[in-house]
Amino acid sequence: MWVRFVGRRLWQTAPVLIGVSLIVFLTMHLTPGDPIEHMLGRAGSVTRAQIEELRAHYALDRPLPTQYALFLGKAVTGDFGPSYSQGRPVVEVITERLPATLELTLFAFVIALAVAIPAGALAALRPHRLFDRTATVVALLGVSMPGFWLGIVLMILLGLRLHWLPISGRIDWALAPESITGMNTVDALLAGDGAALRSALAHLILPAITMAAPMAAMVTRMVRSSMIGVLGQDFVQFARARGLPEWRVVGKHALRNALVPTVNIVAIQTGMLLSGNMVIEAVFQYPGIGKLAVDAIAAADYPLVQAVVLLYAVSYVGLNLAADGIQAVLDPRVREARA
Amino acid sequence: MSVDVRHEALQTVTKPLQVEERRQGAPILAVKKLRTCFDTYRGQVRAVDGISLSVRPGETVALVGESGCGKSAAALSIMRLVPPPGRITGGQVIFDGQDLLALSRAEMRRIRGRRIAMVFQDPLTALNPTLRVGAQLVETLATQGAARGRAARQRAVALLDAVGIPAAAERMRAYPHELSGGMRQRVVIAMAIAGQPDLVIADEPTTALDVTLQAQIMELLAKLKEERGLAILLITHDLGIVANFADRAAVMYAGQIVAEGPVADLVREPLHPYARGLLRCVPRLGRPDVPIHPIHGSVPDMVAPPAGCRFAPRCPEAMPQCRQEMPVLKRQPPTARTIRQNSEGESLARGGTVRRVRCHLHPGEGGNGR
Ligand SMILES: Nc1ncnc2c1ncn2[C@@H]1O[C@H](COP(=O)(O)OP(=O)(O)OP(=O)(O)O)[C@@H](O)[C@H]1O
Ligand code: SF4
Ligand SMILES: [Mg+2]
């Protein structure tokens, strides 16, 4: 059953990926301006022959379907050609930045869930009481506040006024550990370097909280409503009637069931953490994929933009796959229904 | 289907019993003037409005009445599991000599499962859909301190076996939705008896099952009752089940008990007009010539129940007095049947002799307006 489940889900993602790649490919051709001109924009005067030569080199003189097939074939192997703005292969630029973003996303993810799951469950236990009402207001703020605004407020308050936390960058450069995974906290741990770890964490806190806030708000609401539904079900009453202690009734039986529908929201929100971090990385001058994307767009660096967009799409698809898998682990009925 | 005790481990589970002796003893459960209401935006729903009821060891007492009359609310009140916005507002639930309503939460939790167990109406929703039935049964045993680890697994298999689940050891790995309705209810019953309770409250245990399974499940409960000397509070609106399986019955209407007595009396000589009405709703097997008469109208709004007798708006025998004065539950003279059985020294016959009715037509022997 598991093999079928996983196989089928993987197969179902193929059309999504093809669709996204097509859109990414076409946007490059539909946007005004000639890529070659963009590429040569900074190169001064070039001859028409040189332009034609470049066109042929990048296969831009071929029919669109052929170009797409070529693009796809290369993309699959991770070859997006050279970045216009940096002159290095796009893959290289991205792999250099990816660990920073992964690290930040992971922190934001952990913070969001660590806050949202207990908060949502607690709110559901006593709906409309003080904790629930407080959580509702805070969640509403979390959802409606523009992310960068919270970032700026935190930055001014905790960084500039109180000087508790650094306001930009990933780590104090003097302390940077030798890069093994590229994630400073992990590398610092591997090197057993406490000072580097502290510096990396201090740099992570503000952007991570800023990113986690809207996700925590959404997930809290979702856990709350899902939990309220589950708590009203017979099996919860039956668990109590069997004499199970309340923490077990709520923490095991009710929560497990309440998390099943929540997993999807968590996946979507995590996707948004990954892809929606451009503004926040820019605000905190955090050298990750988001900031790279902003810079690439500003520089009309099409190959880089394409690669980043595809990366986002793939991670969305991957997250949704993971969500399905987790749901299937939590609930046997999901396993069967989707197998 | 016969359900026999096949597993040795079960010998330790089964209690030695002298059912007939215990039937005459003190009640294991005595509910006194219990009140439970739900606070809604429309006002207080008085779901349980001062009911009194007792169950002796080895006895099956049925609680019958139309949908919405407060049967489940009464059952959940006894377990102290009324969901918000409901709350118990008064009365006592004396179980084995102690008032459950006076216990701390922790003390009450130790009563649940170990002393009083519950069987729910719909076995599909009563089991956690995401966990294997074996795990849920083992968890129950572990919580109740009955057994842990391997011993608990063995005990769980023995319990599934005892409730008539074939290939019990394999079924342990099944998820609830993989079992049929009847099997699921057997699992629920196995979980209910896991803690060797003295009293099982079965809230419409067969309503969600199809007819052929209903008798099987009731027979299983009856058998477990005999084997283990259980007391059963059986909530149902199926008078056929009441007639076949209960010793005594209490008829509930709009949060109150309106009639109570031995089942034989209730079925043969119902005194209360509502009880008579309920009986006329039951189709008679093989007697299509006997017409069915549904009770007209519907249960009253429990936020503002009618003044006087709550059944008056629907009662074919209502008198002017009925609309002004609430009748009290009064003891009625014994029927010829119980007199005869008494004289024959059969005073322990099913359900005893006492019957009470709440109706102006039956002023009764006075006093004892419980
Ligand atoms: N959660 C609730 N909120 C408000 N009112 C409720 C709630 N639960 C029950 N009630 C009310 O309490 C009364 C009794 O309900 P209860 O569930 O005990 O009826 P019942 O006799 O078990 O009916 P059924 O045969 O349908 O199970 C009904 O009038 C119902 O509307
Ligand atoms: S008291 Fe009156 S209305 Fe009520 S059941 Fe008796 S006869 Fe009917
Ligand atoms: Mg009910």
C-alpha cells in the first residue's frame, strides 16, 4: 500500500512540474526586451554578427518548442546556464545561497509550529475564554500585519534601541565557522564553536520571528478550529469514559486527529516561508535566495530568476508531497483513499 | 452467535457471582434528583430535570423515551462527562455509597472505565479512527492499571475473543474502519468491560446497527451481564429491546421520569398515557391488522417547558388540571402479576414490584414523590 501510495503521488506531481517549467520558460520569451540585449546591456558596443552568434549559441534562433525541450533537458540536470549579472553558472550562485535560506526557513518553521500547535490546542480547550480571545487577536494581528513591518518594528526595538540583537547579516564575519553544510548554526555545532553558534542564532532570531509570525497565526487558527471539531467527537468522550487522563485524551487522541487537516496548511505556509522571504531577507540584509531573487529581478537576470522560480515550484510540490505522506502516516484512511 | 469464554486468561477477568442474590441488594447506582442543563443563547435547556433512578447489581434498567428527552444527557451526567455548555446543576449520583458529584476530577477519572463504563451509540465514531483497535484496547488496560506490555496484549486478545470477535489476535491490528459495524461495537464493548466495571451504561448500543446485529449485540451484553454480574443502564428507544432484555424500565419525557417499574408491567399494563403512546408506536410482528399510532406533536421546547404536565399538549387524556399542575411521580398499587408472583415467593422476579407513575389519572398510593 505504501509503495503504491508514494508512487502514485510522485506520478501526480509530474504535470504540475511540467506546467510550471512551461510558464517559467514562456515568461522569459513573453516579457518585453530581448534577453541578448539584456545580457549585452553592460558590454558596450557589439556588432550585429556578434548578437546573431550569441542567439545561435543560446539557441534563441530555434523554434519555441525546440527551445523549450532544450531548456527542460538542461533544467533537469540543474543547468540553467550562466547568470547574466554574475557571469557564473546559476547553479553555483544558488547552491551558495541556499543553505542560508534553508537555515532561516527551518528556524521560522520550528518557531511557528512550536507556538501554533500548543496555542491552537489550548485555545480550543476553552473556546471564547481569555486565552482563546487573546490568541485570536494576536493571530489576527499576525495575519494582517505586513511581514516587513513587523521586521522593521522588531529591528528598531530590539536592535537599534535596546541593542540586544544584530539587525542584519547572518553572522559576525570574524566568527564565521568553516563551511561544511553552509548552515552557520550546524557548522558552528560541528566545529564546537559556541561563540559562532551564539552569533548565528542572534542573527537568525529577528528574521525568523518575522517570518514565523504570519505562519504561526494561520496555523494557530487552523489547529484551533480543527481541534474544536475533534473535541466534540464521540471518540474523545469515549476516551474519557474509558478513564484516560485528560492530557492523554487531548494530547494524543484529539491532537493527532486535529493535525491531519492542519498538515496541508502547514505545507502551504512553509512554501510561503521559502518563497515569501524576499522582502524579509531584503529588510534584514540576509544573504539568502530571497535577496538573491530580488537582486536578480532588478538586474533582469533571467536565467537566475527562472532557476529561483523553478526552485520555489519544486519545493512547493515537494512540501505538498511531504504533507500527503505525513497525513498518510497520521491517518490510515488517507492512505487508503489516495493509494 | 454464541459467545463463549475460550481463553484461559479470561478466567481471571470473570467475577464469581450469584446474580440472583445480588439483585436484591443495595443499588450500585442511585441517581437522586439529578439536574443538568445546557446554557444556550436561547436560555437554559433543562435536559435532565430532576430524575431519580436506581440500578442494582446484576440488573438491567432501561431508560426509554423519544429523541431529545434527555437520555444521553442523563447518562453523561452520571459519568460527569456532560460537554459544555452543559453542566450538572443539582442532585446526587450515589455510586457504591459515594456521591460521584462530590468527587475530585482525579477521583472521578478512576471511577470511569474501572467502576462505570460506557458503550456509545455509534461504534464507528466511538473509536479513534487513526489508531488500531488493539492499541486502543491495550491503552485502556494500561490506563486502568489492569495490565501492561505483553500481558496487556494477551489480555486484549482475550477480551476481543470474549466479545465474540473471530481471529481476535489478527483483529488487533485492524483500524476501526476496517471492521464491520457489529465487530466495531464488539470492540467498544470489549473496551468497556476491560476495566471490569460494576456498571455499564449503554447509550443506544444497537441503534446504529442493522436489525440482525442488534439482537447479537444485546445477547452479548446480556451474557456479559450474567457472567460478570454487571449492572446495566440501557438507554434505548426500542421497546422491543426493553421487553426482551431489561428488568426494569424508566420512561423519560422532557427531562423527567414519567413512569417507572418492572418491564412486564410497563409492556402489559402501561399506566402512563405517554408510555401507552410509545407502545402503540411499535409495530406488532405478524399482526399487520394492529394499527400503529404515532404520538402526535413533538417533544416540548426544553427552554420553556409547558406549565403543568409536560405531556399535556400531546396527551389524548389531558384534563384541565393537567395544564395547571405538574403531577408528581407516585407509587402505584402492584399489578395482579406482581401480587401473584409475590405470593408464590418470587419477589425477586424481574424488576421487582414497585412502579411509579407521574400522571393525574393515577394519584396512586400517595407519598413517595421521588
Ligand atoms: N451540546 C448541547 N447544547 C445544547 N443543548 C443540548 C446539547 N446537547 C443536548 N442538548 C439538549 O438536551 C436535550 C436532551 O438531549 P439528549 O442528547 O440527552 O437527548 P436524547 O434523549 O439522548 O436523544 P436521542 O434519542 O436523540 O439520543 C435536547 O433537548 C437537546 O437539545
Ligand atoms: S397528567 Fe394529564 S396530561 Fe399528563 S399524562 Fe396524565 S393525563 Fe396526560
Ligand atoms: Mg442520545
